[in-house]
Amino acid sequence: MKQTDSKKLFQQALNVIPGGVNSPVRACRSVGTDPVFIDHAFGCFVYDADGNRYIDYVGSWGPMILGHRHSQVIKAISTVLERGTSFGAPTDLEIELAEMVIAAIPSMEMIRVVNSGTEATMSAIRLARGFTGRDRIIKFDGCYHGHADTLLVQAGSGVATLGIPGSPGVPESFVAHTLSLPYNDIETIQKVMDEQGEKIACIIVEPVAGNMGLVAPVDGFLNILRELTEKTGSLLIFDEVMTGFRVAYGGAQSLYGISPDISTLGKIIGGGLPVGAYGGRQDIMGHIAPQGPVYQAGTLSGNPVAMAAGIATLKEIRQPGFYSALDEKAERLTAGLRSSAEQAGIEVTVDRVGSMAGLFFTGSEVKNFEDAKKSDLEIFSTYYQGMLQRGIYLAPSQFEALFVSSAHNNRYIDQTIRAAAEVFAKIKEID
Ligand code: HOZ
């Protein structure tokens, strides 16, 4: 692989952007490389500034379920550009997207659109507190719900990648009401809710955790959260920023048959443009301003370009057979990775839910953040670099998920598996 322009661009970026990037994980520090700068993308490929092509499993961290520059999405964006880019006033497109989301996810009886997943979760927490009149919230170690102050406790994603428990700049008092518990630990949540349930405004959870690598919920975990919140009058928030329209058209809640009080969305509903949303029961959403007193606003919220991209994406992915075909591809990939590692004698734990997957360098089960942290991070770096050199673009962190799009085909999936087999063999050699 050539490395010329990316290196130069990164040096230039370091002078004007902290760490040279606009989101920390992209700096690739934990995998011991500098980032490649992307020039353009198409289908399942990204092309860097040095002229290299990579098979892309980052997919802009989840939104690109149709691959890059899907013709219908580009057409919708181009058409709406003729109308303008932002009015700061309501449009028909906002209703269309809201109706599509509500039809797909029945627990979301009303939704409010914002500009990012962080805004969505931050607003959902405020709403839960405003609705219940309680301050305390529960989250889970290794789950990441964006970078709002209250939620930066034992968080996954970039926070886990950088190995920091919280963040300077977040006053103690801002997180004093946040309790972080082990993911998938039914006994602990039961005990805490028995003791404090009546003081808890909400439990927020990634129904499939995608920010500590991929960690699926164990049987009964999501059910117990539903039961306990119902019993104590607190609200259950499913953070489906990653899983919404990804693991199924109706999100993880349709897959596991749980109806949360509030859900948050992002990524796919923006079709690659900056969009987030939160929504839930009518009586809860009625507390949002101007219908109710809980304040939340945004100049660019619901802007027509992002709405058009989201609508066009949802129209494509709601076609019959879309998810079964996508899941088949993801299964081919994960089965291939698993068996190549086995053949090379490398211990891995590979998990998949729909088209999201994760690979940990540990032979033991990964059910929570503590388990995820047992993955050998040095081997992960070697794996990441080896894959990149072979034209495979993965998230540069053990604590992120891998995404397959409908633009990936068997030929490129098999190429990925062959690359992994080579890298696993090299890892074994070094071992
Ligand atoms: N932290 C997000 C992924 N879980 C976004 C990372 C990025 O965009 O760099």
C-alpha cells in the first residue's frame, strides 16, 4: 500500500485540529498507525488520498448500510438540493421520515429529530428526568451513548479506546447521578433496582452493545430491564443509534421483542448525513417543548437534505428480503474469520447480530466490558495493520463494531477472509 498524501495531510491536520482528527478513534493511536485520509468512496470501497482502495467495514461507523453513494440516496439528495439546504422551519420531509420511523418501530409513537446520536441520547435522558421527576440514571459499563457529560462514565468507543474511565471537564457533580453497572449482569441490576428503583429516572442501554466491540445481550437481560423499570416507574431507553434499522428494520427491539419507553436513533436514518432522533410513548413525548416543558431545540434539526437521504435509505432497506440477504453476507464473513483463526491456531471470539459483528482476541466468552478488555490489544493492532496493508478497512479499535453493507458481495467478503487468514498466520509466526 502506498503512503504519501495521507502522511502529509495528517501532518498538516495536526497543526490545526486536535490530534489531527475530528473524532478521537479516527487518529488510529491505539493500533499504532497514522490514519489514512479518505478521498472518496463507492459501494463497499473507500479510496484513500494515496490512491489505495480498501474494502470498507467501517461504513462511516454504521450509517452506510447500502454502501457508499447508493444511486437512490444520491438522487434524493440532488433533487432536494434544488429546494434549499436548510430553512430552520418545518417541511413535509420531516413528517415523511417521522411516519416511516413510527411505522417501523411501533414503540416510537412520536419522534423528534436532532443532528446526532449524542444529541438524541442527551435529550432522551433529559426527557426521562423531566417526565419522572427523578435525577438518577443507570447505564452499563462499555456502552457508549455519545459524549454528553452525564453519560461519560465507564463508556465504550473512543473513551475505552483511549483507556480513560471518564473525562476531565466533566464535573463530579454532573455524573453523581449516573450509575454504571456491568452489562448482561442480571443479578446486579436486580439488586440495584430493588434497592434504588424508585429513585431511578431511567435505564439506558445499547440492546446490542456495539461500542465495546460487539457484545450481544444474554437471554433475559433485556427482559429484566423491562420488568424492573415497569415495576419501579422508571423509563427504559433503548439506545438504537447503532442497531436501529441495522440489525433489523424494526431495530433490536423487534429482534428481541421488547418495547422500550424511549428509543434513540441515528446513523442509518440519516443515510450518511448528520441525523439523530429520539421518540417513544405519546404521553412521554408530550413533555417535549413546545408541547410540554422539557426543552430541546436545534437550528439544523430536520434539515431537508438529511431528511431526504434518510427517507431514500429507508425506502431501499424496507424491501422484502433486504435483511436476510445482508445477514447472510455477514454470516459468511464471520464464519470465515472464525474458521481462518481456528486453522491458524489463533484464539478468537467472534460474534454477530445481523450485519454488525466483532472479533476479540481471546478464547473466552465476551459478555461484558471486563471480558472485552481481556482481548489481546497488541494482537489486535497487528491484525488491524495487516488487514489495512491487504486492502481491508476496519475500525481502528478493538472497542468498535464491524459493519457489512448490501454493497459487499461474496467476492469481496472472501477476499477479506483470505486476507485475515494470512494475517492470522503471521500473528501465529510472531507468537
Ligand atoms: N465513536 C463513534 C463510533 N462508535 C464515532 C467514531 C468516529 O466517527 O470517529
